[in-house]
Amino acid sequence: MADTSFSPVPQREEDPGYRVSRRNKIWFVLGVVLLVLVVGGVVVWVVLRHMKRNSWHGRGTTANFSLVLQSRCSSYRRDPQTVPGPVDCTKIVEAFENAFIFKDPCKITEEDYEPLLKLTKQSIPCGKVLLWSKTKAMAHRFTQQRQDLFTLEDALLGYLADGLSWCGFPDSNAMNYQSCPTRGDCKENPVSVFWDVASKTFAQGACGVVNVLLNGTRSNAFDENSTFGRVELHTLKASALHVWLLHDQEGEPSDTCSGSSIAHLESIASGKSMTFNCQDIKSLDEMRV
Ligand code: N1C
């Protein structure tokens, strides 16, 4: 017969050893729950951050953005007489970056670029501005040959930014190299606001006859929604507008100086008391500026 006198049924609640081990168990479970919550939180944070970096539909910031700006700034060689005072490239790069670093890439304002605009102020001589719309490569080819003429990209401000992409984050000083917002994502994105304010400033400074190279292979050579139609035309304070409408060497033109889109452009120019002229051309050699 088993002797039960030396193995009493344990008095669970009263046994101090039992109480300690139960408390330990509770602490252990709480610890595990806390750990799971912390690890889960970190994972969710990393995933959300990654999604946020990749959530826009445009190209991410150009690699080595600051270095590219710095080297473009120091290699800028156009008539130095157009730039008032010495150019401080370190300050210019800093002002460019401060316009979008640590900011929501959908809430950029023209004021954000104000310091950069001040540092890159440039006065182009009267009659020497060439605007363009849907003819970027041709316009640049032309001003390569004619160093006295300036597109926005021949001015320091446009030269710095041409072809680049940039944006940041509201809560960090990093640049987003994965993706940046397009106009479709949000209108107030760093790149769109930049080109709008740069184009506005450039057009405001133009005087005398302003030339614009438009694309005659498009059905609407003058497009009211383009930067030229939406921003530049309305800010011009010049005395005259000369349109060069470039066509293909062969084939029928899609739009001409006598077409309705140019007539519309003429009516806007006349409303601003600007003399208006339009010339159909088949080659840049015909441009007599
Ligand atoms: O919308 P657009 O042309 O009519 O803009 C061209 C017009 C030019 O006269 C320039 O002064 O506006 C200025 N401008 C630039 O200089 C420029 N460089 C690069 C406007 N946009 C510029 N970009 C980029 O090309 C920018 O991303 C913008 O959205 C396009 C506009 O090109 P477009 O439609 O052919």
C-alpha cells in the first residue's frame, strides 16, 4: 500500500514556490506578447516606409543629385555678363535642396524655390529669349549654334535642372531615389512646381521680341495646357511675339500659321498688346532671329 503520509497533496495557492513560478509565467507571456507587438510594429513600419518610397509614378531622384548640381553649376559657361555678381555654387546647391528636403513632395510651393531664384538671377538681353513647346531638342540645337540666344536651359537655373528628377520626404532629410510624384500623382510636386516657377521667372524677364519655336507636326501647335501656353505666354511683358512653326522636310504639315491654334495664340498676344508674327519653316536654317 502506498504511503501517502510523506507526499501530501500540494496546497497550490499557499505554496510560495508555486506563486513565484505562476508570476514568472505571467511575466513570460506578457514579455512574449510585447516582443511580438514590437517586432510586428517594426515590420509594419518598414513595409509602409518601403511602400511610401515606391508609391509615386515618376522617376526617383537622379543619382548623385547634389554632385550633379554642383558640377553643372561650376561648369556653367554662358555670357557671364548676364549673371549679376559671382555665382556661389555651394549656396545654390543648398538652396535647391532646401526647396524640397524635409517636405511633403505633394505640398511644394513657388515660395520654396524663392531663395534659389534669387541666387540664380540672370538678365537676358532684349530680343535674345527663345521659348519652345514640344521642340526641346530643336530649340537647343539652335541655341548651340547661336550662343547669343537663350532658352531656359541655357540660363543657369534651367541648365542646373534640365533632365533631372528630385523629391524628398516630409519626415526625413533623405531624397527619394525610388520614385517621385508626377503631375498625375499631385500637381504641387517638386519638379512641376520648379518648371512652372522657373518658366514664369524666365518669361517675366524677357523683353523686346520674344521668339517661340512650336511644333508644326502636331495638330495643336499651340497648346494652352503646355508650360508655354499656361505659364509663359500669360507672364510675358515683351513688346512682340515671333512664332517659328517648324514642319517636317517631307509630308503635309499638321498645323500651320493660318491654322486655328495659332489664330488663338495671336488673339491672346494681341490682347496683351504684343505685335504678333508667325512663320512656317522646314528647317532651323530658315530661322532669322
Ligand atoms: O510644356 P512646354 O513644353 O510648353 O514647356 C516648354 C517651355 C519652354 O519655353 C521653357 O522655357 O517651358 C519652359 N520649360 C523648360 O525649360 C523645361 N525644361 C525641361 C518647361 N518645361 C521644361 N522641361 C520639362 O519638359 C518639364 O518636365 C516639362 O514638364 C516638360 C515640358 O515640355 P513640353 O511639353 O515640350
